[in-house]
Amino acid sequence: MDIMHSEFRQNPETLRRLEELTDEARTGKGIDPGSAEWLFSLPEQYSPLIRDGADRIREDFRGLRIDPCTVMNAKSGGCSEDCHFCSQSSHHQTISPEFPLVPAEMVRKTARLAKENGARRFCVATSGRGLSDPQDVKGIAQSIETVRRDVGIWSCATLGILSREVLETLHDAGLNRLHHNLETSRDYFPRIVTTHQYEERINTIRKAKEQGISVCSGGIFGLGESDSDRVQLLETLRDLDVDSVPINFLVPIPGTPLHDEGAGIGAAEALRSIAVSRYMLPKKEIRICGGRVNALGSRHPEIFHHGASGVMIGNYLTRMGRPPDEDIRMIGELGFELTAPHVPDQTDRP
């Protein structure tokens, strides 16, 4: 769509700047934080134009390919950290499953089913501050090796704050990607987590990249943060040069502080956030994960035309998601295609 020939001729300066920002993002460098905040500030009447710009940017750098992933809750509950959104924190009174690390064979079976359901990447998740117990490290390494060798699907893990030694062990086992969210901006983080520091998360990402492990890192929108906080988070992710940016939308869980505060986000705001993310990070994989159906309702299929190039299918740790076949069918019906299946070997990296 040509923004300069839209129906909003009465605001030529706004239209001209929108077109300029779209052109700037299409060069691949992305727009600056001030421009991103300006996009957030525009009235809803401009949302179709922002959507069309984000759609063009996505198609330039990601084409029509959508990358589906899925996650397995491999160790649940009893977490020492007080993340205000999380049902697995021992600081909150929630109804959440609690169990120790599952065996590698269970991970293998779940990964095989995920691949059959259309996932291109399989993530193993454990609760807790980080992976440090030698037996758990050994168990996760075995699971990663099994997924790589027996299932032939990209392996991912979300394991909390990790040491360089643990990351080296996981890399040697064949870990392709580490998922490690920053959650929100550095400034807002202390209002969401008090039991560890933002820099600890930053350092885990840097150490993973030093090991040659691809990094998936993003956050949760709807925690009560401002537009400026969202832009600050995206800028930090750009500075860290992560490969994939997962965007989650808060699902307020009873028993967590954010449920009591009434936090959350609506469809228009969620879609604007996806589009601005694409403008700031034009080349990156932007993956929509937890909370999309809750936040977007019937509008959740619009995520791809707002700039998303990846999606999490199936369930989300302690929350139910949509049946995978419905998402796979939706992707095709919208005119997109799945990324090609890939059988990684030990040294292959995405």
C-alpha cells in the first residue's frame, strides 16, 4: 500500500514521516527509539498504515515463510525467583504443576510428536533460577542430544541463568538455540523481578553467543510497562544482536501479583507492538508466543501481516494453547508457508 496515496490526505506530514520510516526500516537498519515511540503514539486511525508498512518490511527480509516452534515443560514449579507474572514461582500461591526433570526418553517422544504436528524447533524448559545441579545438566544434555540425533529437529532450551561451563556442555550436546527472555526494559525490570538482576540475564545471553549458540530473547508486553519501556527492551535486544525475538502477552494468572493489579493488554495495542518491533528489528525473526489468543481474540491471525515471522504452537508451559493443526492450517490459509524442515547435524547452526 502506498501510504502517500491513502485516505488520510489531511495529515500530509504524518503520512510522509510514516513513509520515510518504512523506507528506513526496509534498508535493514531499523528505526531509532524516538521514531518507534512516535509510532506507538499515533492514533488508531493510522494502524492500517503501520500494519502495511510492517508487512512490507517482513516480506523484504523474511519472505512468506513462518517458523513454528513448540515448548515442553520438562521441570516444573518450586522456582526460587519472584517473577511477578509466573505461576511457577514459590513466592506466589498458584495452582501449578510441580515435578522434577523428566527423562530424556519422554523428551524424545514429545519432540517427535511436535515435529509431526508441524514444529520446526523444539524447546525444553526448566523452572528455577538456572541450571546448575550436575544431574540436571547431564539430563538436559542427554535430552538435547536425543532430540538432535533421533528426531532431527532444531533444539532449543530455556533454562534460566547459566554459567559458561554449562553453556559449553549444552553446546557440545548439540544445542542450537538458547531462549532467555529479558522480559521488559532495564528500568522497569525491578518492578517485575527482585530476586536477581537484569545484568545477570544480559550476561547469560552474551555467554551463549560467545559459545556460538543462537539466542532467542524477547519479553512480555502488558506488565504495566510504558511504550518507552517496550522500545527500550527492543533497543537492548538490537544491541545484543539476538537472532529471534519472542513476543509474549501477559496472561494474568490468579495468585500472581500482576493478576491482582489487573495488568494486561488489548488487541490493538498488541498488534501495534508487533508492528513497531518489526520496524525496529527488520531482519530479525519476530515470534509470537504466549498469550496471543488471550490478548488478540479473533484478531490473532493478523500477527503475520503486522510483521511476525514465527509463532509458538501447542501449549505454553503451564497454560493451554490452540491445537497445533489449527495454527498450521491458519498459516496456509493466510497465504504463508512453513519454513522448510531441516535435519541438523552436530556442527550445524541456524
